Amino acid sequence: MLPRKLTLIAASLLTFILVDDLQASDRVAIKAHATDDYTVDRARDESKQVQTYFIAEGKYYPGNTDRPSMKDVSFMDIAQDLAANLERQNFFSETNQEKGDLLILVHYGVTDYAPDYMEERAIDSIDDFGYGDVVNDDPLLVSAVREEFQAQVFDMQTTNEANTRALGLKAQLLGMDELFSAKATDQEINELRDMLQEERFFIVLNAFDLPLFREGEKKLLWSTRYSIRAGGKPFVQAIAELNVVAGNYFGKNMKGLNLKRASDKSNVDLGDVEVIESVTN
């Protein structure tokens, strides 16, 4: 038996690992892109550093899992929360219908969970395919079982290939294209695949040049794709955490996928800040 002190240390270490894993899975994944012309012009021209926008609802993705908390959040709720975080990057809502610099199109929702063939059918071993049912050497029975097995294998390959294609589309939607990059490490690939296979709440902002849009030209100036693990939290909390974390990236051009843990400060209702202790060196 382990000494009591050592047992307590081991238990503490396990708790730390579990908490750390939970926090790691709760990170917001952000992919921010902006055209070079847009970022350079906005940095050099003071008149473009403060911009106004109109916001519009894009596509809503409800997912394939029933989530009552999503029904309690309207697009107006999301738009209002977005507005507060857009202001942090000097984007302000426009009221004059004849003015405005940007049209921000907002897509949002949750990604689907897609189990593979064996998980979907609770297959744990080759016996679950039917070979275990062969109890004699009857040629007809053996042939029938073999054909059924081959049919199931073909069905499995078809299902898994479809899931792989769906994974690619999901990677594009969430900005996790690095999954298919030749430069990605094994650790990055495994981490991205795990995130893509789980259900994730997400928002995609596409900001178009509004004057050109009114003339019929769709010129995308910047886009921000960001998501968070959907399990274990209501949609309204996820939206607040998503926007406050991704708000640091709106209108910016950031290299690669950025992962930032959503902390308690990601909640909307923070209340008044109270200093309870001062520490001096």
C-alpha cells in the first residue's frame, strides 16, 4: 500500500491533470484573415482606423443534436454581444442607411457530431461482423457469411470516406485547414482532428466593402472564424466567451490557427471590480 502522503500527492496530481485537460478542451480556436491592402490602409490612414458597419444574419447551423439552449438565443442577442466586442477594434454600428464602411455577414451555430461506422453500430471486434455465428463447415453458410462480411466492410469504407469528406468541409468552416497541411506535426493533426470530431459552437464573420457591395461587387476585406467545444455549456455562455476572446482578432490578419483558453473573464456579466488585497514587492 502506498504511504498516505504519497497517495495524496498522486491524487492531487491526477486532479491537476484532469482540470488542465478540461481547460485545454475549452479553448477558443480563432482563424483571422484580412487582406494586405486593408490592414496596411487602415494602419496608415487615420480616417480608416475607425469604421462603421451594418450587420446581417448569414446561415444558421442547428447541428444534429437537440440543444434547447440554442433556441433561447436569437440572432439579435448575438449581434448585440458582437457589437460590444467589435467596438474594441474601433468598429461601430452605422445608423445612416446611405453610409457605412463594412457589411458584416454573420454565420453561426454548432457543428455536427459524426461517429464512425464501428462506433455507430457498436462494433467492438471482428466477431460483431457475423463471423462468430458460423458453427459448422456448411459451404453455403460460410459463403453467405463471407458475402455479408464483405458487404459490411464496403459499407464501413463508404461511411468513413463520407465522414472524411465531411471533416474536410468542417475544417474549412472552422478555419482548421492546417489539418491537411504537409507542415502539420503529428501532435497538431491529432489535436485538430479531436476538435473537429467533437461538436463545436462557432461564429464566422465575413466583412465586405460596403460601398462596393452596394454596386454589386462582393469584396471580402476580412474574416474571423472562431469556435469552442459545445459540450457542457449553454449556448448563451458559449457566445459570450467566443466573442470576448475573438474580439482581440476582429479585422486583423493573424498567421495560422490561434488557440486561447476561455477564462472566467469571458463571461459577459463581470460585475464591479473590487480590490481585496494589494501586493507590493
